[in-house]
Amino acid sequence: MKNILDIIKSDKNNNKQETLASKIAALSKNLQDPVKSTQYVKKFCSDIEANERLYGLMAAVARGNISCSETEHIVKQILKMLGNPVQT
């Protein structure tokens, strides 16, 4: 996820979307339903790209230099920002 955050933060260029798509595909391969996971991760990445606060919260979690209680608090904030999960 840290690599994906780095790609999102980088300047817009032609290779950014291709690189992001390949990282998302690699991440989604390890999840339960790769096709649906790819769609959800793409949506999540677009949300991160559009919302600077969400990006900052995810970056804080990805760095890993915060306590478990801080991580829990940040994850709760992220979930509130994203809203209710999609029922499939």
C-alpha cells in the first residue's frame, strides 16, 4: 500500500496510471476475489487521490511508526470518511 500511496502522490504523468494499475493488480491478486478487489481498490485509490486528508491518514498508517491505539483511531476516521461498506 505504501508504494501505491507514493504513486498517487507523484506528479501526474503518462506512466502514473499504468504503474498504479499494475500495483493495484498485484495487491488484488492476494485478496479473496481478485476481480471485485481490483474494483474496490481502484475506487479507494481515487478517493485517496481526491481527498488530501484521507491521503494523510493512510500515509500515517503505512509509515508504521505510530502506536496501535493511534492506528486504531486513524482507521476509525478513515472508515467514517468512506461511509458504509457496499453489501455484495
